[in-house]
Amino acid sequence: MTMLFWTGLGFLLGAMPFAYWLGCLVLHTDIRTYGDGNPGATNAWRAGTWRVGLPAMLLDYLKGAVPVSLAHLALGISGWALLPIALAPVLGHAFSPFMRFRGGKAVAATFGIWTGLLVAEGPLVLGLFLGLFYMLQTADSWSVILGMLGFLAWLLLRQAEPVILGIWSGNMLILVWKHRRDLRQPPQLRPSISKFLRRDR
């Protein structure tokens, strides 16, 4: 019953489209008309700069971090019972019933759940890998996926528990699905990196 409660709460919090609501309340506009059309924090940033994008990103992060942190760190839930609890906020964000199951791309919620699972270490390492690939190539979606693969390598290096690897697998599947259209285009190195590599030749 405890697992079901925290899974349901995590999904409900994850499903709340804070970025979309902020766009409606503050900007009086539908943020889905910007960028790639998803109701996430990135489009809130595009629609209203950092004044709307930053709080939207923070709320999307917290709806992953809060339920997982309370369940795992405060109540001590561990083992395979943790898997649905951890994935619920990401699933809720990606397939929000408030948005007719067309939610955001779940990147901020992903950082949130890894905070709840591994405290500062998780989002810091994931952020470093994501930032590295963002600097190397031009496709944001590929930065997310390659960053997650780098994060997996780190989890394997630190000999993470099987449940942590299971959560990573589920998280990765959701991210690949949500970014599938952009991933059809192969990643391309940034012009400055390409120019530097040509000079070395």
C-alpha cells in the first residue's frame, strides 16, 4: 500500500503541467505554440524568457525530486519497490492526463528523481555529461540521450544496485520515446569542434 501511495502521488505530481499553467497565468499564452510544441519548461523559457522559464524548470524538477526524496530518503523505501515510485513522476510528466497524455520531454523531472535517489551526486554527474555533449554537438535531444549513456557508464563504474540500473533503463526508454522525432537526425559536431579537428589533420 505504501508503494502504491507514493507511486500514485509521484505520477499525480509529475502530471501537473506547471510550465503550461505558468504560461497561461503569467503570459496569457499557450507555450505549446513556441519551439517544438511541448508543454515543458524549455518552451516556457522561449515564451517568457527566464522570468517564466526558471520557475517552470524548478517546479518540473521538484515534482520529481520531492516524492522520490520523501519515499526513499525520509521513509527508507528501497529495493524493487523503489522502481515504480521513481519512474512515476517522469511518466506523469511525459504522459500527463491533464494534457491529454501529451506531456513534456521529462528532462527536468529526470534530474529530480535522480536527486531523490542519489542526492547531489546523481544530478551533478548527469548534468556534467549532458553539458559535455551539448558543447560537442548541436542536437539537444542527442545531448540528453548521450548524457544518459554517460550517466549509465558512471553508474556501472560505481557498481550501482540492480534496482538503480532498472530505474535508469525505464527512464531512458521514456526519454528516447519523447525525443524520438528529433533523434531521427544524426548528431552533428558543432562548427567550432569540426574546425578544430580539421586543423589537427
